[in-house]
Amino acid sequence: MIIDSHQHFWNYQPQRDSWIDDSMAVIRRDFTPVDLLSELNKNGVSHCVAVQADPSETESEFLLDLADTHEFIAGVVGWVDVCAPNVGERLAHFAQRPKFKGVRHLIQSEPDPNFMLRPDFRRGIEALAPLGLTYDLLIKPHQFKAAIDLVHAFPDQPFVLDHLGKPGYKDRLDQDWARAVHEMASHPNVYAKLSGLVTESDGYRFTRAQFDPVLETALEAFGAHRLLFGSDWPVCLLAAPYEAVLEIIEYFISKLTPNEQSAIMATNAQTFYRL
């Protein structure tokens, strides 16, 4: 069994989706469950987790409605304003939907490097665990310090690091990134997604081998039982088709035991998101 722990759907709207600029023309269209299902079927993937791409409660409702209609969407990571005074009420509202598993905010786009240190943000994070909800950390390398402080402050809150914190893929491993990943992984409440690799490559050009140092670091830090496969479809299409993204991870983990491979490709997602 394979579970894709990270993908998106959208009905393209130019104003709302302005982040999809001219360099991303290939994904400047609708991407629906029907589109994804053909990819999943071709690649032997049974289920997926749909993750928010727009910071709105409308997005959460949209994804949950899709999940209700399509059995293969096993869970939804939506959006709720965790800084709002009524965050507990809004989280409880969505938590009534069985496939609502957690929330995410586009922290990578926040200009304030201390966004995750804000009291209102942390009050929102505090409201997640009592409802059994997870938090997806979408950050860039310069935000690791605040993120590590956050996961340390909430040891009972399950966190998952999206896209491994977006390391760059240069000639050498970024040692600052590697140290930060190891420090993040020292907190047992944190998992990490092997996702978003190909779109962080220089000019969307890559070889399979160039991801090995980053993947090795992630494996050393988190171990096989806290890593999740994710495609980041359809964003991955900027650099590679679905099957190429899957092959990078399957080739890398082929040296591991069958139990470890199964954990990364499916059971860790089941455990983390309570699928």
C-alpha cells in the first residue's frame, strides 16, 4: 500500500492564485480528484491526504467536500486562522468532519521571522491537540530557529515538517540545514515529509542522485518511522511527472527493510494523521 501524504486540488482563479506566475504556466489550470486518481491508479497509490493551498476556510470546506465525495482522499489538512480569538470554536467546527486531520498556514510567506513566537499564534497551536489535530510546518531554512522553539514548547502536539524545510540542492549539502533538521528531529513529536524535492532543484533540473545527501540526512535524523512520502502534486509537475517523484523516493528507500519501506510509504501517514 502507498499513501500520498501531500497533494493539492484547486479550481484555478487568477486573482486568488496569483502565486502561480508565468513561470508556472503548466499548473495554471484546474486540478481535480479525477485528474489525480488517474495518476494514483497508474502508480499503485491507494489513498492521499489533501493539503490546503489557499489560506481560507472556504478552502477547508472545498477540500472536505471533495473528500466526502471521493473515498481515496483519506484526510484533509485545511486552513483555520490560528491567530484568531475564536480559533477554538473554528477548529471544533471543522473537527466534526471525520476527514479533517489538521491545519497548515503558509508560514514560509510570512515576512516576520518570529511569526511562530507570537502569543496569538501559540494560543492557536495550543487548541489543536485537545481536538486530535496535527500541524503541518511549511517553512524555509531561515525559519528553523523559531520552528524548533515552537515544537519544543508543545511536546504533545504532533507536527510534520513539509518538504524537509525546503533545502536547496547545490553541489554540497547545506550544513546549517542539516544541523537544523537534526535538532528538529530530536523532538519525538515531529515527523517530516519526503516531498517537494524536485521543485527546489535549480531551474527544475536534477538527477536522482543529487537528492541522496538530503534524503540521507532526513533518514539519519528522523529514522524510517517518522518520514512520510508525499508527491506535492500538482506543484511537482513544474519539474517532473508523478511517477518520477515517486521513483526518487522508492529508489532511495529500496535499501531499507520491507517494514521500513512500508512505514515511509504508508503506515507513518496512517499513524500521524490517524487515517
